[in-house]
Amino acid sequence: MRLRRFLTVLALIPVLAWTLFPIYWILTASFKTELSLYAKPPQWLFSPILENYKRVLFNIPFFQYLSNSLLIALGTTGGSLVLGTLAAYGFSRIKFWGSEALRFLVLVTRMVPRMTLVVPYYLMMLKIGMLDTYTGLVIAYVSFAMPFSIWLLIGFFDEVPIEVEEAAMVDGCTPLGTLIRVVIPIAAPGLAVAAIFAFLVSWNEFLFALILSGPASKTLPVVIAGLTTDLGPLYGEMSAAAVMVMLPNILMTVILQRYVVRGLTLGAVKG
Amino acid sequence: MRTAQTRRWYLIPGLVFLLSIDLVPLVYSLGVSLFNWWLVRPQEIRFLGIGNYLTLAADPAFRRSVVVTCAFTFGSVLVELLAGLALALLFAQPFRFLRPIRAILLLPLFVVPVVGATMWRLILHPDMGVLNYYLGLLGLGQPAWLGEPTLAMVAIILVDAWRTIPFMFLVIHAGLETLPSELYEAAKVDGASWFQSFRYITVPLLTYIMLLAVLIRGMDAFREFDIIFVLTGGGPGTATETIQLLNYRVFGLGHMGIANAVGIVTLALVAVMCFLLIRAVLKPR
Amino acid sequence: MNRMSGVHGESRGKLRARGGIVVGLVLALLAVGLPAWAQTKTLNLSMLAGFKEDVLRANLPEFEKRTGIKVVVDSAPLGELYKKQLLSLSTGARHDVLFMDEPWVPALAEFLLPLDERAKGIDMPDFIPTTVAAGSYDGKQYALPVDPNVQILIYRKDLLEQKGLKQPTTWDELLKAAKALHDPAKQQYGFAFTAGTDPQTPLYMTLLLWSYGAELVDSRGRAGVNNEAGKKGAEMFMELLKVAPPNVKNYTFADVNKALQLGQAAMAIQWASGAKPLEDPSKSSVAGKLGYAVPPKGTRNAPMRGVWNIAIAKNTPNQEAAWEFARWLSSKEFGLASTKYPSAISAIHSARISVLQDPSTKAALPYVDALLTSLRVAKGRPRLKEYPDIQEHMRITCSRLTAGELSLDAALKEMDAGINKILGK
């Protein structure tokens, strides 16, 4: 056991170094002036400046863009979880003629390049007047996140034995109630991953946000892209913005990751 | 059974939503790809039938981009799957200290791809970057990471891997977590080694999850744009110009007909790839 | 089910409806008795994100106060702006006014409002003549110049002095000077530019081709690159690679500046607007040591002109308000105000002679003389709808040339062939 622990730690060191270095670099870049970013030898320790953060927060309506991103991401997560769970449950429990084909069809959106989809989306949204609105983007993002959510949840729902549901229904639960109170908690890790995924899809997405949004619904990735000016990336501001953009993601994952572990204890249900 | 009937209804909201949102643009794209439509000269739209597709098939730049895209997709998915699997197995051990570390490992997923790629570009910069500075100190020379065709491909796979390994790890890890521990205990009682239980319990049960991860990752890698665009812009020359980068160029100039044809071709290629993958893995089950 | 966006979308929709009724009532009331200035018009502006946007935003309140016109700024990064404007104009989505780069004017002209009549009411002679040409197409004026840019030569006065060299006026002189100052062991390089996939690369190549007398598109409307003159230009381009920083094939526009700022490059050709950060001591170690001049010539001086203009969409319902805005943006007062804007990254230069010769401008922009002289001899890119395609083709071909995929002769042939194909010849 001891040896295992030691080896594990040993293996983790390069992994963590590799994962964290660029993030550390971004973090420090947000506190550095641009010139010191190129210093040789590279500066690991230095005296931080707050200019970059100040410029990002006050030169543009950053908080409005942040709340845009947040609301759209929450909408996406909610929408794809609800629609996805229902669809996945349906696929998992009923095998009907054509369900295989339908399942495959669901994946089709992920096969088309985003660029190709963007113009028809743009025209659709233009016709129904949803350009530069939250709803327009949420609709697009839910359609991006759903295929993966559906497939993932199908896998997790398949692992929930039918006896458990039947037992619940014998106890007087409605089918919907069984889904909510019995199946979902067992498949929680899958839902957590699907939620994280949907949130990230929405949060980090750039192309659709660029084309479909306008001043009112601009999201953070578009703002960050705008920091790559014609004179090159403003590393300081970009890093500051990226750091601030990371924080809600981290918060959400910390909250959700507990559910990813829950499966361990509930796995005892099988037997 | 009545319950089965009710459950069928569950499919409806999700599928209706998805299919209406997705199929309409798809049909539109297909339609546009049959025309010669340039946004700058809207009065000169002509029906071409499969004309655009023939142009693409004859275009050496397009053919090359298909090769580049396949190389990138294969390379990155392979690296990411193996690394993700290895990490997930590492984290399957019941050590307390692993919990907080797991959250740290997910960080690259939270960095907006454009920023991550920009930072990596800075790190990989041959003259001004950190990596080469230390490589130089160690006497390992200063490779032109983004200036040479093979190295550039390695670099983009590297950065893509940095960004996506956490995702693979997360998915496989979640899958592992739901595996019932009794199976392993029973196997141990029966005297199975770690490797045997890995081979006969873990792998079969994980297959679905890994297939899904590879599928999703493959589809995304095939369509990857942001990272490659920021790091190399398709260069040097056209060494890292994937189908999407070519698409971007064509689109950006307003050539809707050809651009949509590229999109449809991408769809076809990815669909074939997925179909083969699913067949290969799920059939033997 | 989709609670979040459902409720949100619903309440927003209701809000919009209510808002619309209120606004409608107010306007109706105002229309009855009060003077026109009490009615607020809103303009949708498509703008370049970044510092130009900052300068604009800083001065917008002044405009809004004076005219009562509200301007909603929809900005996009440089790489995406053309696409967004093309899409918006061709589908009829509403941008009323657009801040656009000159190569796009021919392509977008058919969606723009001709301004010739209205232009008679403003002081046109105050604009440097070539900048006005940047906004015209096919004999009509579609845009007013706001921010002229031109390629200039930037060099380290101190380094040249050390070696007793004078400022180069021809490409041969520049090559000689660059060789003298090129010392890779000390991380000193002669000349910085971009030679890879960066969008600036074809512009450097074009500058060289022009300098020796070649044309991208000749007077007969065919490609004019693959000839003696073109070959000389391309050869010089390849020669310059040898005295450039080693990573020049992966350089971007920003890296050229970096090379200068970090003291690594002795000379560079750069857009004038890129010069401002070089004089900022917090970013640049060479502030104060730089000299500026017209780019060298081969057989002629042909620095490339790049003017940012303001144009009005043809289908805008707010023509008068849009014209007010366009007038203001290209006016002397905005020009002066923008040079005073404390941005150390970039500037809006104003195309008006009165602004560029103003003493306050000279103080703010040390390179303004080079800017003026260069503008006077600047050459514009072919005014064709196909130009963006041509530039793309040049970019890929140049990048393949420097990557070794094509030989020099093959590259020149490829450039010509591609241009002719694009032009349908």
C-alpha cells in the first residue's frame, strides 16, 4: 500500500506540473506588465500590478458580459439536462423500431462544422427576431450540448436495474416520480458530468456568440477575443479576463463534483 | 405495458427540439451547397448541382486538408484517450488526498480555448518563450515549435491534449465510479490479479463510456478550430491547415456555396467515422 | 420545462412589448409639440473592437449630448469584422453605420449609401486626397476616411549611428544595413517582418512587388506579378529572410513590434499605428531611440495605404442621424480629441491635414511626419470586389514559399495563376 501511495504521488507530480504550468502562467501574466512577460530569465516571482484587472473591469461593461455569460450558461445547463434526461430515459427504457437510427441521428449536429451551421442559425434567428437575445443563444447551445448528454445518460440509465424502478412503482410511485426520485440519484455522476459539460459548452463558446449576439447579449469569449487587437493579444488584460472567467466554472465544478463521487456509495444498490 | 407507453412520450420534447433546431439548418446548408453563391455578388447566384463538390474533390488544397485533419484527429484522440484512461485508473484508488487534486486537474477545461492557445503560443515561442529558454539551458536546443511542419503538428496535438485530457479523465472516471465494487471484491476472493480484473471486469464495462468519449472527442477534434487557428494559423505553409481552417478562409470571403459544400463533406466524413467506430465496438457485444 | 430561458425569454418579451408601447406614446406626444432634438434616434454601429473602440467610446458622450443621437456599439475583433459586416449587410440585418477597412469598400459598396451629395457640405479638401480615394468605388463615394494608416519604416537611430549608417532609402541600402546589424549570437537581428501565415505577410510581399514596379492587377485587369519586376521584389523578400529573426516564419504583426520593443530588431516596416506602443517606456525598451521614414524604394516608393472609413448602410431608416455620425467621426474635432486620448497602444490618426499638422498632434505622435509623407505617396490596393480573395491567395502562396513548399518561380507563377482565376480570366 505504502509503495502504491508513493508511486501515485510520484506519477502525479509531472501531471500536475504539466496541467498547472500554463494556468500559472496565465495567472501571473494577469499581474505582470507586458514587458516583464518576456523577461529572460522568466520571472517566477515578481511584484504584482493590478492595472490589467482594472482595465478589464472598468473599461468595458465587464459585469454585464459576465452576467450574460452566466445566465446563458445556466439556461443551457438547465435546458439540456431536462430535455436530455427525458430523452435519454426514453431511449434507455424503450427499444422500438428505429431507435438505434434515431439515436445516431441525434449525433448529427456534432458532425457538422459550427461554421457551416452558423449562417442558417443566423438567418433563423433573424426571422424570428431572436438575434442579440439570451434565448437565441441558449437554444443553439442546448442543441450543442444535448447529443453528448443524451448518449452519456443513456449509458448511466442503462446501468440502473429495472427492478429498482419496479419496486418503487409497486410502492406507489408514478413513472415520472420514479425517474426523479429513484433513477436520477443513482445516475447522479452521469448527470453531474452532463451538467458540467453543458455549462462549459455554453461558457466557452465563441463563434455562435460572435455572430448571433450583439451589444446586449455579448458573452465573455467574444470579449476575450476582442482583446486580440490588431496589435496582437493584450496578454495582461486577456489573462485577467480569463482568470475572472475561470472562477464561476471552478465554483460550479466544485459544487458538482461531489455528485460524481456519490456513485461509489450508491453502487451498493446493485446486488 | 402502460409504463412503457408513457415513457415513449419522454422522448418527444427532447427529440422534437433537437431535430427541428438541427435538421432545418442542415437542409439549408445542403441546399446552399448546390449553388454558386457569393455574398459579394448576390445577383449572380447559379444552380450548380454537385459542381461545388467536384471543385473540392479536384482541389489539392482541400485534399491535403483532409489528410491533415485525419492526422490531427487520430493523434489527439489517441493521446487523450490513453492519458485520460491512465489518469482515471490512477484516481480509482481509494486515497483521500486524491479528491482535491481531481478538481485541480480539471482546470484546463475552464480556460477559454482562445486564451489557453494564446498562452501556449507564448510559451512555445522559439525566441521569446519560456519552454525554449529552459530547453536551451539544458542544452537541448531551441526547436522551432510552430515553425516546422512536424513540430507544428506535435504542438497543436499537445495543446489540444492539455485542454482535453481532463475531459476524457472526467468521463472515464465517472464511469469507473459507478462500477460496483462487489465485482472486484468477488474477483479478488477468486484470486484474480489487478491486471486480470482490469481486463475482464473494467474494460468490458467501460467500453461504452470509452467509446462515447472517443466518439465525442473524435467529432470535436475533427472540427477543432480555435486552438489550431491561434497557434499556427494553418502554417507553416499549409502543414496544419485542417478542413475547418480552410472552411474559415472560404467562409470569411463570403463564398457560401463552396463553404457549405465543405461543411456537408465534413458531415459525411465524420458520419462515416462514427458509424465505423460504433459498429466496431458495439457489435461484438 | 425549459424554465430558465422560458421565463426569461417571456418576461423579456413582455418587457419589450411594454417598453415599445411606452416609447410609442412618448414619441407621439413629442411629435406633437416639442422640437425635433427631443426625439432620441438610435444608431447601430459596427465597430472594430480594441483601442479604436475605446477611443470612440470615450468621445461618444460628447456626440450624444450634442445631437441627441444614441449610438449602440457592436464591436468585433479584426479577424471577424469583415465577415460580420458582409453577413449583416447582405441579409439586411441592421447596422446603420459601419467602421470598415478600405479593402472591403468595393466588396460591400452595393449595400452602402453613396455619399457624394452630402459630402459637398463638408470640408473635403482638408482630407489627404488619397484617403478619400480609399472610400470610393466605381466613381462614387461610399465612405469617409476616419483613420488613415500607412506602412512606414522604423529604425533604431542609435544602432545605425553606431555603425555610421544613414537611414536607408532604397531596399538595397536597407539590406546592406540589415546585414551589418545582424548578429544572431547577440540576439540582434537586422530586419523584422512577418513571413508566415499571418495576414500581414502578403502585404509585405505586395509592398516589395510594388516597390520594383510590379502590380497585383495590371491595367488590363490581369495579374501582373510574374515578371521581371515581380521577381526582383520576391527575391528581395527572400533575401530579407536571412537577416530577420529566426522565427520570422511564425511571426504575427504583434511580434514585429515585440522584436523592436525588446531591442532585438534594428529595423522594421510597420503600420504607423503600430508605432505608438514603441514609444511607451512601460512596454518598450527602445522608446526615444527610434526614427521613422518612408519605406525604401526599389524603382519607386509605394508604401501601402490602409484607411479605416465610416460608411452608411443603404437600407438604414436613419439616414440623417447616420450622416451626422459619419460627419462627426471624420471631423477635425474628433480627430484632435482622439490624438489626445491617453492610450499607449494605438491611435486614431484622422485623415485631415489640419489635424495631422497641428502641434498637439506632433507632440502626441512622434511619427506623424513620416505618416504624412508616406500618405502622400501611398498606393492603394486594387479596388475590386475580388480583392479580399486575392489577398487571401497571396497570403497562402507566400506562406508556402517561405515554408519551402514552393520555389520562387513556382510561387510567382502560382500567384499569377490564382489571381487570374479569381478574376475569372
